[in-house]
Amino acid sequence: MLRAFGTRSNCLNRMLTCTGESADPIMVPADSLWVDLYDPTPQEREAVKALVGFEPPSREDMEEIEISSRLYQEDGAMFMTALILSKAETESPESLGISFILAGDRLLTVRYSDPQPINTFANRAARQAGQWARGDLILAGLLEAIIDRTADVLEKVGAEVDALSKQIFSSGGPSRDFQKILLRLGNRNDLTSKARESLISMGRMLAFMAVVIDTKSSKEMKNHIKVMTRDVQSLADHTTFLSNSITFLLDAVLGVVNVEQSRIIKIFSVVAVVFLPPTLVASIYGMNFHYLPELKWTFGYPLSLALMVVSAILPYLYFKWRGWM
């Protein structure tokens, strides 16, 4: 998908891209300030190349591990790739690369994921007048939206961790489902790790921007970079705190489970010891006495079978009620 944004009514609005009768080639408006490529087709990549004069980075280029392959200057443009958190509300959060390319006053974004802040910024910018006249300012707005979204995600994770902590250390006893708690803690830890990975990547990108950006750039842009750098560092420290808290709770859950199991095993041991002497006496004598009323009773054998079944079911129901099984 290709979206082009330009200034209309002093706001940043989406512009129409022109296509021929055969839908090929695609024509991107020359006055576009922000071109957003999401999982682009070959035709869309060619259209952007014709506009900006260079080949947009491929998915393989964006997955390079080396910092020099993610942050560099070429053909008069700044190429910056950062890991951005997406699918934070699902059970499988992702942290995938998005390329931000500054070419003059134009910003090009290339992505293969759909983070919520991208659309949030686009919708918000359409209502804000006079703020998005250049590509670098649009980039700053995008990064601020991404940082704000990450902060919201971490705040929600912190609230969930606090709720799980109260549940773990409550006196609820058998009502607590430790398996679900462990799974939830593991999921929150994965999300926190993805968020930290994204923040570290954005921190590197901001440091690169602070060094490479034109010294003649507006003071407003420099202030944006400074504020965002502080926010990213603060959030990265917060992810460390959350990670430590989650690790502590994971250890606490395992400790509580061990205590519960030890208590249950102790009860079983006491019950076994209590019934051991009667069992021993019954085993020695075998109940082989001449005068047993049930020996000549017609329903004695069915009654003994019923007693066996009841004696097995009652302990099972009791253990189930106490939450030991």
C-alpha cells in the first residue's frame, strides 16, 4: 500500500496517487511531504524511486543487524531503520523494523508491519494546522507518537503486573490459578522485552539524528530530538524495572507453588500414617474370622464393591474441592 501526504488547508492530509488506465505506472504527487510504503508492490517501489531518485530499502536491508546498515547517509538522504513495537494488544507482540528516510524536505517510510501510532499520527496531523511543513518535523511527530504509544503500553503492563502481584500474595489459597498467572507473567515479560528492544533501537536512531542532522536545522527540531532522547531513556529504564518485577513474581509463583505442594504432600503423608496401623492389622489377620455377619449375607459382596467405589470417590471429591488436584 502506498499513501502520500501533503499540505492541504495548512494541514497534513492524504493526497491521491494517479494511475494510468492499466494501473501502471503509479504517479506520486511531486509535492508530497510524506510518502508511506506499507508492504509495497514492485510498481509502488518504482513509483517512489521515480519521485525520490533512489531505491527504497528492501525487507532484507531493513533486517540487517549491523548498526551501519541501519543508520547511514547516501545520495543526500538519511536512511534510518528502527525497531517499532506493534500488535501490543495481542498475545504475540512484534518488534519489526521501519525505515525512515529523510530526503530534503520529504519523508519516506517503508514498513512491513502496521503499528498503531502510524495511523494515529496521520489522523491527528490532518486536524493540526501549520505544524507539518517539512519532512523532519513529520518524522519528529511520528517518533513522538510511537514513544507515547510505547509509554501507554508500559503503563498498562505495570498495572497488570501490580494486579498479578496482589493476586499472588493474597490469601486466596486454592482460588488462585497459578498456571494462568505464570502464562500471563510470561506474556507480559515478552511484551516488555519487545518494548525495550524498540526503545534501544529508537535511542540509537535519535543519537544518529542528533549528530548527522544539518546544523542549520530549526531549533524546534533540535529540541524535539533532545526531549525524545530523554523520554526514550526514561522508558528504557522503566522497562528494566518492569522486567525485574516480573522476574521476581515468576520466582515468587514457583515458590508459592512449592509451598502448596509441600503442604499437600504433608497431608497425604499424615493420612497414610494414620491408616497404616489398621491396614497392617487387617493384612496380618486377613479378616479371616469365623463369625463375620456379612459372610453369609446375600448382598455382602455387592456392598463391599460399593464401599470400595465410595472410598475412592470421596477422597477425590474432597481433594478437588480443596483445589489440590
